[in-house]
Amino acid sequence: MLDIVLLKTANPFMTAAKPIIELINMAVGPLLLIVVALGTLYCVFLGVKLAKAEEPQDREKAKGALKNAIIGFLLIFVLIAALNVMMNPLTAWMNSTLGSGNEISIETGK
């Protein structure tokens, strides 16, 4: 009798994960804006540093730092786009392996 009751209850992992998922969903938008703002300011700072560099070694260091910052910035956005594209197939795959009654739902802010 106890086994039947335990099988019919909600998955404890899902009840523990739901508030965490809601918190992450609420924080994604503002955090993304902060990352964009800081990345832009950092690239502008490196551009100014490149423009003010007088020595060839300083110029090359600033050029390399600016190139690395732009590559990192683009990589972050490519990974975010890949995550958005893959979210629905991954959710469907997880729901097919969990079975009925324990579905995961992803709500995007779009």
C-alpha cells in the first residue's frame, strides 16, 4: 500500500527544481542586458586603448585584446542562440524519458 502512495505523489525533484527554474527564467533578461552593456563598454575601452597606443608593442597587445574580446562576445551570443534552438527538442526528449505525470515545461519570455 505504501508503494502505491509513493508512486502517485509528485516527483520531489520537480517540486524542488520549479522555484529555481522560475528564478532563472526571471533573471535571464536583466542578466543578458548587463552582459551586453559590460561587453560593449569593455570593447569601447579596448578600442580607446588601441587608439591611444603609441608603441608598436602596446598597439599589438591592444589589438590582440580587442580581437579576443570580440571573439568571446560573439561566442557567448552563438551559444545563447544554440541553447534557444535546442531547448524544445531537449525538453521533448526529457519528457519522453520521464514518463507520464513528470513532464518538464519550459516557458520562454518571448
